[in-house]
Amino acid sequence: MIRFDSSGVTTVEAACFGRDGEARMEGRLSARETEVLTLVARGLSYKEIATHLGISALTARNHLTNIYSKLEIHDRAGAAICAVRLGLIEV
């Protein structure tokens, strides 16, 4: 679910971008986390991400947990929205 604050900014947008629209992601995600975020946004499962990156499914899940924490999001939909807004994938 996407929630809006009183100014009409979604909570996902606030996590990816400041309330003024400025990107807040610089230096927040490691290169590996950025790779995982991109693959999650493309719809890959933990197992598929693990195979693609040569890591275990548990490690893929741990990366995604860290991403959720850093971006202050709670699900794959929020991760996908951030990835699109940050230009990591095209829709």
C-alpha cells in the first residue's frame, strides 16, 4: 500500500527522495545492494537473485532486509518504486 502525507508526497517517495524531491540515495546502498534492488524490481525471487549473483538465497534475503531498512520501506513494491524513481530500471 502506498500512503500519502499531508503534502501529497508518498512515503516511498519520501524514503527515496527528500520532501523537496532531491535524491537521498547517494552513498546509502552498497554496490551489491544496488544490484539486488535492481533484480528485485525486475521481479526475481531470492533464489533467482542468488543464482544470478552467485550468492546464497539467505544472503540475497539479508541484502534485501538491509535495503528495506536503509530506504525505510517495507516490501518489494516499495523497493520497485524506488528502483524506478532512481533510474535503476525502466518500465
